[in-house]
Amino acid sequence: MRIIITNESVYEWAAYYTVKCILDYSDQDKPFVLSFPLRYVNKSYYQKLLSFYNDNIVSF
């Protein structure tokens, strides 16, 4: 279990953590595959991931 104390929303933290994992793991030979259970994920999480994509930080 991981306890997270943060001033930002948990969904923002989760988006940062997801992008960090993508950048740490993926390279040209082994792309990162990402899937979500759409029913249980907040819209702000997707918005933050989209902002990372729009800023060319990560590519999906």
C-alpha cells in the first residue's frame, strides 16, 4: 500500500506518475501499452494526460 500526501488532486498525481512510468519504461524497441477501466477513472486524470500529450512530453 502507498500513502500519498499531496497538495494537488490525487488524479493529477496519478497522471504525473503514469507519465513518469511511461517515460522510464518505454523506448523504441518496447512501446508502453496503456489501458484504463473507463468507468472508474476521473475525467481530470484524462485531461492531465492530454495536457502532457499536447505539450509533447509523452506520446500515446
